[in-house]
Amino acid sequence: MEKKKMSLVSKIMIGLVLGVAVGILFLSNPSIPDNYIKPFGTLFLNLVKMTIVPLVFASLVVGAASIGDVKKLGRVGGKTMIYFFVTTAFAVFIGLFVSNVLKPGIGITLSLSEPVVQEAAEAPSLVDTIINIVPTNPFDALVNGNMLQIIFFAILTGIGATFIGEKGQAYLNFCYSLAEIMYKLTEKIMNLAPYGVFALMTPVVANNGPHVLLPLIRLIFVCYSAYLLHVLITYSTTIKIWSRFSILQFFKGGAPAFAMAFSTSSGAATLPLGMKIAQEDFGVSESISSFVLPLGTTVNMDGTAIFQGACAVFIAQVYGIDLTLSQQLTIILTATLASVGTAGVPGAGFIMLTMVLSSVGLPVEGMALIAGIERILDMGRTTVNVAGNLSASIVVAGTEGEIDYDNAAVLIGNKKASKAANL
Ligand code: ASP
């Protein structure tokens, strides 16, 4: 008899519940989980961290090279990139705003194993951050994991490789292959997430008590509110201005892609369906949809950016660290850039969160808390990512006169319905 395989989400949920239960059992004796269970959680986090530098570097080189090609597409390319960056920066802003207002992390204070508070207070100013983006020694940046410098160098070498054409191909192929390897490893590492989550949650609950979970529920609420706000404010405005579709039609037509994104947590896996919907339901021309959507799946992740903004504030609150305005601006900058380097696969945005956290000196160990609910947050953010790319294809096509409204299924469906109602 064939056995149905349990989904990763269910396994992670079981890991989470078991972690909490075992944590409660050891409330009076937290040294046992600290000594025997926590190392496995650290191992899991180390595995996650291991992939960061090569993943960011290689995927950004490849992403930047595809943006380099964008130049050939001139105006369309420019519009697309502007739409991507502006909506993403706005998305992080919404994420920061909602979590600053709703304060999901207030109410508990976790202590740090290392005193990072000091470091956060001394985080460099925005001007210094910008100056330091340019690495004087890029290899030093790679070795030390200086993310902003790595991003800068990766983007430049990606664009440089496209300038020299054939001669740059070997480098791009290498980076492409490295990026693919890292995506695969990410996927494999995420399979260990149920055990990692268990091992991370148990000592946290044993040391702090089960009330530590309340902020997590609040964080889920904060992220989903911000996701919704972004879709309702940003996309409905842009779609209304630059196309003839209503936001309801956008939801209705996009629904199958959103459902797929929600259940797979993978923008890349949703791409084929997204392209079909853009073309058939919204009448977006093939040239625009086959350019904007694949590019967007690589570089445009509004949901991920919201998540990163909200989680950075959450972690700061949980550890009692005050974020200055310039630190919050740095978060907007790094989260926008991080979303460029995030792959459209489950869990990628979580890995990139380390980059956002370290850019403002927040403790990366705070991710242990979020790990347990990461998949729940991923489902929502992937849906926003996919919605963002669909909206980009509609807006760009709308401004280029590349939407065939007469053959857009969402409109035809309505016409048919209203005709039927008239009969
Ligand atoms: N899962 C997301 C996506 O595929 C990426 C992320 O983890 O944020 O779009």
C-alpha cells in the first residue's frame, strides 16, 4: 500500500510543537537541553549560514548579468527595474512601519549569549555604511562575510562579464553553476528544518518559559498584516493607475498562482503558472511577460523584503535593542538588495535575513526564535512575491500598450457574466 508522504510544513510544525513540549518538560532544568539538544540547533544554523556567502555572491552575479542584458531592452528594462526597486523599498518600509507600531517583540526580553547590544549602539552611520559598500579588497569582504561589499562586488563583476561578451561567459557559467549548487543545498538543508526547529525551540522554551511563544504569534500577525497592506496599497494603486484592471480582477485572475505560491513557498516553481496567467488572464504580451516575470522571480521579492524588515525590528525588540533611524534606513537598503539576491525557493529569504541583521549589528542568534514559524511566514511572503511580479508585468505592459484587453480572460469572464445576467 502506498503511504502518503508528510509535507515539510507538517513536519516543521511537529518539530515546533515537540520542541515546545520538551522545552516545558525541562523548565526546571534547562542545562540538559542546553548541553544535549542546543548543539544540534546550532549545527542546523551553521549549515544555513554556510551557504550564505556563496549563494549571495553567485546568485547576484547571475542576476546582475541578466540585468546587464536588460540594457538591450532599453525602456522596458528601465521601467521594470524602477518598478521592482521602488515597490520593494516601499515593502520594507511597510514591514518596518507595521512592526514598529504593533511591537510584536515587546513583552519578553531575551538575554544574549554575547553582548551585541554594545555593537548595535556603535553601528556605523548611514554615510559610513554607504562609503563602506565599496570594498578595497573584495576577497577580504568574501572571507569576512561583509554582505554589502559582497553584493556590490558581485553586481559589478556580473555587469562586467556581460560587457566582455564571450570572454565573460566562463565566469558566468561558473557562478550559475555555483548558484544552482547552493539552491540545491538550501533545499536539502531545509529538509532538516523540522529537527533544527525542534533543537532550537527546546532550549529557548526551557530557558524562557512558554510565554516566549506569544511574540511569535504576534509576529505572524504583523507579517501577514504588512503583506496584505502592501498588496492592497501598492499593487492596487499601480494597477489602477497603469492598467484597466481592478484590484478584484487582479486577485481573481492571479488566484491560482497565489495558491500555488502559498502552498509551495517557491516563486520559481510558480513561474510557469504565473506566465500563463499573465498572458491568458490579463492579456499581457508574450515579450513583456517572458521578460518581466523570470527577471522578477530572480530579483524582485516584496514579500521577502517585508518579512526581513519586520523580523529585524522584531529581533531588536526581543533583545531590547533600540534601532536608530539610520539603522532602519540601512535595513531598507539591505533588505531591498537582499531581495535581489534571494532565490525563489523555500527558505531563501530566511537565510538572507542574516545579512540584514548583520548589516545593523543585530544578533543573528535571534533567528533561532523565528526558525519555528519561518515556513508559515514564507508561505505568505512567497505569495506577495508572486503577486508583485504579476503586478509588474501588468503595469509595464500597461504603460507600453502591450495588454490585449479584448482577449484578457478576467475581462471576458466578466462580460460573459454580465451578458448572462442581462438575458
Ligand atoms: N520562498 C520565497 C520565494 O520563493 C523566497 C523567500 O524565501 O523569501 O519567493
